[in-house]
Amino acid sequence: MASAPGLSEAGGGAGEEEGGGGRILNGPEVGAEVLVSSSDASGTVVEFLLRGVRAEERAAGSEAFSVLSIPERGTTTEVGRPELPVVRAMVAVPAGAAVRATVLEASSSTYPGFRVRPFQPPEVDGLSGYRGLLIDEEFYSRDGFYPEELVEVGPPGIWRDLVVVELQANPVAFNPATGELRVYDRILVRLDYEGGVLAKETAEPKFARIYREVISNYHLLDLEARGPEPAGGEADLPPGVGIDGAESPEMVKYLSIRHEGQSSYESIRPLLERREAAGVPVLSCYFPSSSTPSAEAVKEVVASVYAAHPELEYLLLVGDIGRLPWRPNWDPSSSFSSYFPGMTIPSDYWYACVAGVDLYPEVAVGRITAKNDAEVGQQVAKILAYETGARTGDWASKVLLIAHAQEAPGKYQGCKESIRTAPYASPFSFATAYGSPPSQGGDGATNADVLAAASGVGIVNYRGHGSYTSWGPGWNYAGEEFGTSEAHAMAGVAFPAVLSIACYNAALDQAGDCLAEAFVKDDGSAAAFLGASRPSWTEPNHDFDRYLFNAMGNGGISDLGWVVNDAKVKVMAKYGATSYAADNVKMFLLLGDPALGVGPPSPNAPPETPGRPAGPASGRTGTAYSYSTSSSDPDGDRVKYTYDWGDGTFSETEFFDSGATVSLAHRWEAAGTRAVRVKAEDLEAASGWSEPLEVTVSPGTRRGSGVWRSPDF
């Protein structure tokens, strides 16, 4: 990260352990806010407000240390050096601009007598036990505050419609030699932009909602939320790559890439036709049966289609990694390489990051892993069955939460409980199968209990240890593993989407089927499986799991691929896009359709009331006149319009994209004053009627031919 110059303490004083509402360590409030007061082409002003820091004393080996934290915020991550809270903000900036941070104001207090715990190597799911305290003794003897810089700016990244940077504030600094803690309750920062272009941007309503949750200056952007327009481009596909069916359509939102040696167009066609019928334009491409494309060749197809069709949302890979490879190794962190020397991080998520070299996703990626048409057809049938079943009754809202017994009622069970008890705008119906005994707050669940409870739920969510072929070892008090044979036995009337937040379950490069493949390669098991290709970090996994449910229950996101993407972006927003948590972002992949609808149906908001129709305020009988209007749907749904012509007749349009301007013509047959009004409706709800436009209709002029004609006026 680039750094801003450190700032001397302004208005600071000795911290008081006793006193009123000004106490910031273990005071009445704990948390931090990020506020943006201005943002334009020249810069953005960001204010970090620290409400309070939690300070606890904990033993580490034979020593006692202070552990400092701010809820929902990350920390510094240099192993052996003080672990201190940080506050990160994602800021949209002009494309091509150089970004520089300047601290305008800051206020702080100092607190003596601290020994802050050093950051330890992060915990890996499946690896436990005390490894000894790692402390940089030389660093802890230094007389100086750490971190040295008050704010830091990360490199720009491209996230679909926007360019963003990560702005990190370090509101807590520690001098290890003196034991002093400096805590800033307010930091005012200006980001200055040199060069670049801040153009008016458009974003589809779904992406606008996603941006709004994590981009701090979203409310000040010149961004219009509306449906996409056909780009009209022609994808420059690599030589040898073919197109199924007709020529490339004007608009492409869903790209399917198959390998002809493993699947035919007919095997995937029912799914693609369903997407087309739902208003998601599809382009289906294929590599010839004799080809052995590299990951770079596959990504070249994705990049060329995205360049021609920036409205692209979904990528479906049809074939196994032997023919349509994943990225075999995507830059493990130093922490990962330290734990697992020589181990790679393979990834399908690499294909999601089309623009730039960052981890921000442009498309949602899923894979139907298959070697032949029979395996493709099997998975397509389950996806279609899931979607037709999920929209009936409350089936899609039913979730089975499964927790490994380790350290219950905390750790994995604690993660599940935080999901179960969280508030949701679109509520779930939760059932639990916790592996710990009732004495630890669990269910004493067994494999048989899981198989019985999983039938008829929309989502199965596991949190705990994992291996190539199982949940476990010893996921429950009885010491059982839930393995590939149990996965094949998970038969239900409705096939769940399985969200497995554990290690290794999606290691597609291991001999034989991994657990993820066992779940999806069966007539009666999962319609989709989310899992990791390698060992994954524990704390980011807890957050990732929570963010998945927040996206479905509070974010209004229902397509599984974008549920996953949204959760990954939030992990980066908390931990930093270049931290060890980025390993998890890379390694989690989705087997199944990224456009699969999951979770509880969001409460449908009706379209906004259309504007008063625009058109002539006077006319004559027998002549048609056009009147236009528009409406935006808060959910981004397509909208149709009903015109009331004021003469007892009504006209209805077809469905149009939210925000599109629509015109309709009408001919009055009788003179008089007509009040023309319009209402808009999506598939479930209608707006109110617009303000009427008063139209004065005069008699037309009859000519000798006997046909009514209107004179010019």
C-alpha cells in the first residue's frame, strides 16, 4: 500500500480510565464509522470516526497480552508484530487517476501500560493446537509507534463499472518499548486525484445495490442505475473456438463454454433455453474435441466476450478441469506458503476477474464438472428441478445448518448461531444439525440425522473441518466423517444447494471424485456445491459464511454466483485485498449454475409511479398520437405499462427494462377532454397511476373519400 505521511498527535491528551462518555477503551460504545462528505473529479474527503475499542487481557504461553479489536473490522497482519485494529474503506475513483492521501485533521488520546499481543500465524480449518508464541523481540524493543503511517492507499482495482481503491486508516498505534497506546477518535483524510476521467457511469440495479453496500462514496457518484443496452459488439474469439446455434446475439449476459470432447450442445441446451426464457441472453461457445486449451486460452474467450458485451454477468464452464482447466496456481500468500510449502492454490474464480489484475469480480463463475453428456444431463436436470421447486411454497427459505463439534459452543457452532440469530429482511427457516452434544448446546447430530434433515431443504450449509472426500474428521461427538458415500445418499425431492465452508472439499485435481463432485454427480443429491480447493483460513471463513446469508437475506441477491461474489468482496473489504484472506477468495469455487436462484424470495417492491405521459396536449379524432413515459423498478425487474386513455379503453405494453422510456400510440374516436395516465407493473406488483395529461380532442375533418383525416396543427 502507498502511505500518507504520519501526523503528530493533535488535541490529544492522556487517556482516562475513569470518566464520562469520552472513554474510548472499553467505553460505552465500541465500533467505527466511515463518512464521506464530498467526492468529485478532483478528490474525496473521508472521515473515520472511532466510537470505541474493545481491550481484553489474554494469556499467550506464559505471558499476558492486551488484545485490541473493533467489531467487524480487521487488524494489522505482520506476524510477530503488534496486532492492532484497522478500519478500511472502499472508494470509487476516476479511471486512470493517480491517488494520493493527505491527513487533514486528527485527534487522539494516549494510554500507558500496554503490552499488545503480536499477530500470530492465522488459523487454518483442520489444523489446531498451540504452536507457540511467535514474537519479533527486536521489534518489541523499538521506541516508536507502529504502524508508522496513519492512512494507507492501495492500488486501484476494476470492479465491473467502477474503479476502486482501498483506503486503510490505522486509528490505534502502539509503542512497544514504552507501552504507550495512541488511539485516534477522528481522522479526516482527503484523497486527491491526479489525471484520470470521472465519467458518468451506469450500472444495472442489482450491481448498484451491491456497490452501495461496500463503496463508501457511492451516494456521491454520478451513477445511473438502469437496465443494460445492447453493446452491439462482436466478440473477437480465438481461432478454433466455435459458437453454438445462431450468430452472436446483440446482448450477452450469460456465457457458456463447453469442451466438445466432453459435452454436446444438446446436453446443456435445456438450461440455456431456460435462461433465455427468463430474459438472460445467452452465448454458447465451444472448444473443438481435439483441443487442449490452457487456462489462458479459456480466459481469452471470456475476456473477448466481456470486451464486446460488458453487460455479461455469468460464466458457465461445462467440462472437467482436464479439458477446461482451472487456473492451476494463483499466487498464494506468504502465510499460506509458510504453512504449506510448495502447495498451489488452483482456482475457477480467476475467470471472474476479467478486467485488471485485481480480485474484484466482473462475472459470476460456475462449473458443470462432467466427462460426458450423461453427467452433464444429470446435473442440468437437478438445476432445473431445483429452480422449479424453489419457487413454490417456502422450500427455498429452508436451510439446514451443520456445525463441526470442535470447541462448541464457540468456533464453528458459534458461526452457525450467528447466522441463525441474525436479522433478515427476507427471513430463512433454519434447522440445525450441530455435531456437539446437548451439554455444549449442540444437537448430538449424526450422519443419519443430516441425511434425514437435508431432504426438502433449499440450502445445506456446513462449517467445520474438511478433507478431499469428507466433512470431518470427527465432525460430531460420535467421531463420524460425512463422506462421499453419504453425499451420494443425500436424496431428496428437492435437491439442495450445498455451501461447504471448509477445507479441500472442492479439490478437483485429486484422484477420484472429491466430496464436491460426489454431491453433484448423483441423481438425488445436490444441485450446486460451493467449496474450497485447498486448506482455508478459519476467521475469514466465519465471515464469508455470514456474508453469504446476508447477501441472500438482506442484500436482495438471489443468483448463487453473485451471492458468492458479494461475500468475497466483503471479505476483501474487511481483511484487505492483498491479505492472507485473499487465499480464501481465490480457492472457493462453485460447481453448478452461477445464475441458480437460491434463498428466500426477496420482498417485491413495486415499480415507481411513472412520470406524467409526454406527448401532444391536443389532437383530432381519427389520428394516432404517441405518448411516452418511464419507470424504474427498485428491484431491477422488467416493467410493463398500462395506459388509460380516458375514453374507457386501456392498452398494455410488453415488458421493458427498468428505466427504459416507452411510447405507445392511441387514436380517439370521439371528441372531448381525455385524461391520459399510466401505471407500471412488474410480475408481482403495480405502481399507482401517474399524474394525468389532459388532452383536448377535437373533431377531425371528413374529406370526400369518406376517410377521417386530421389537418396539421
